[in-house]
Amino acid sequence: MIKILAIESSCDETAAAVVSGEGQVLSNIIASQIPVHRIYGGVVPEIASRHHLEAIAPVVAQALAEADCSFAALDAVAVANGPGLVGSLLVGVSYAKALAMALGLPLIAVHHWQGHLAAVKIEHRIAPPYLALVVSGSHSGLLSVGAEQSRMLGMSHDDAAGEAFDKLARALGLPYPGGPEISRAAARGNRNAYDFPRAWLPGTDDFSFSGLKSAVLNQLNRRRMTGGPLSEQEVADLAASAQEAICDVLSAKAVAAAKREGLPLIALVGGVAANRRLRELLAERAAVAGIRVCWPSPVYCTDNAAMIGIAALPKFAAGEFAALDLNAEPRLPL
Ligand code: KG4
Ligand code: ZN
């Protein structure tokens, strides 16, 4: 059986996985640094790279142990080499290169977003053509995925969807990472309490979340002038209304693009794909349009190495290997 060790270290998760040539995930280990960065309200790049250095060897050892696999049984090493934080990426890339060289194995470079796109194949049998809505902390975009070629239809002009969630959470006094916190608070709130703006950007498949961010900050400033701290219910209402504005635009624009392009399926991927309201709205609207939807389990939505391994499989089959001068590319284009 072909076995590929995959490594992911682009942000604040040190992750390793072993996947089989048939696309089975044999192990998927994630060492999260969330508690370390939480006190700063976001990821501190220098601290992240130091923690990756400490975690990478034990995380790989655990991934191999859980897959009941030895170094000698591996057929290739795959690594996400960008985009991401350069100091974080460097740890994974250097480790993967050293391992590939020491074991005499082929090295496979994977674009981080290609990993997110591949995550949906772990639990679903899907074939192109389909529309991918990629929503993470660093990227929001709509991609038409074809059998031969994929085409970027649109992307965010400013903040990525996850970044918008994180910044809104911070403004509301909620901890990092903001997405899951907003989602939790929103569950107790009224999503129609505030009518926050939606940037529809007609005639494009692009997104913009900076206007929403300003509107929420203005609302908070106005409210604070009247004195007293925000009540838990006010935070919940603000979180629910802001979440609704983001999910409304993402789901409506994804369904409109899929309809226009004649694509029968929408794959929702990336960290924000874990959001329950986004899944609900997208499913509702896609059903009305006769379009199917699918998304990965939450553990495969946020950063993980299994998705990097799955994205590496076609490259392995095609003999598309990276040289040992592979570098970390913080702004790697898709
Ligand atoms: O894909 P990911 O793990 O990392 C990047 O490639 O950026 O995405 C992380 C982002 C964070 O911004 C986080 O707040 C967001 O995904 N996120 C969520 C949820 N879970 C994670 N956003 C909304 N709702 C969630 N449940
Ligand atoms: Zn990611």
C-alpha cells in the first residue's frame, strides 16, 4: 500500500498525517497553539514558529505510530510550502526536505488552498465540475473546479471571511480564534437585531467585509457612549447579526455563481466551512436552486495535514516532485 506522510505548519497548527494511495486517512495529528496565542488576541508569528520547532518531531512520530507505519514504509513526504507565515512554513518545509533526503523519498509540494480544496474528497466521492467556496482565515474565494482546469471566479477585496470573524470577535471582547466564538455567542442571539450592511458587489463573484467591520465598530462606539458594559445578550445579538451578514453574502453569491456557471455541486471548504449557520443557509439556498452541497467534517475544515496528503496523491501519481531547494512561499499564488 502506498503511504504518504504529509506535513502542515502554515499558521498556528503543527500537523502531520499519513494517507494511503487510495485516499484513506490512516492518521491525522494536530498540535494546536490556540492557548499560546489566545492571550495576545491573535497569532504571534515569532512564537508560532518556535512552537512549530518544538512540536514537529513528536507530531510526526505520533502520526506514524497511529498509522502503524515506520519511516521505512513511507513512499513520499508531502508538505504545504505556502501561502502562510514564513517562519511557520519554514519549519514544515525544512523538516520535510530533511526527511525526504535522509530517507531517499520523493518530496511533494502542496499549495495550502489546494489542501483545503482536497479536504472535501476525504469523506465524499465528488468529481468535477463543481463550484468551490473556499473560506479560511487568509482567503475567501469562489473557484470553478474543472476536470482539466480550475478558474478563480472571485475573491475578497479586503478581509478574508475568517479574518472578518476574528476581527469582529476581538471588537466584541471574545477570545481568539473568533469564528467559533462568534458562532457560539450567535446561537443565543437574534440575527435580525441589527441590519448590518452586505457588500453585494453586483456583476462580480468578489466579496468585501470591511464595510461590515466598520458598521459593527460604529455600532459599538455609539453604544459605549451611552455608558455601561455590553450585556451578554447584546454581544449575542451583535454576533448573530454580523454572522448573518457574512453568511448571507457568502451563500447567496456562491449559489448565484454555481447557477450561472451551470455547476451542479458546491463544495464548501476552509476553516469558516465549520460554521453551522453558513452550512444551513448554503444548503437551503442551494436546494431551492437544485444544486447539491457538501463540506468536510469540522476537523478537516480547519488546518490539518490529512488534506495536504490527499492533495498530494495526484502529484504522486503524476511523478510531480519538488526539488530539495523547495522554499517556504508566504505569498504563493494558486
Ligand atoms: O483554514 P483555517 O484553519 O486557516 C487558514 O488557512 O486561515 O481557517 C481559520 C479561520 C479562522 O479565521 C477561524 O476564526 C475560522 O476559520 N473559523 C470559523 C469557525 N471555525 C473556524 N469561522 C466561523 N465559524 C466557525 N465555526
Ligand atoms: Zn488553512
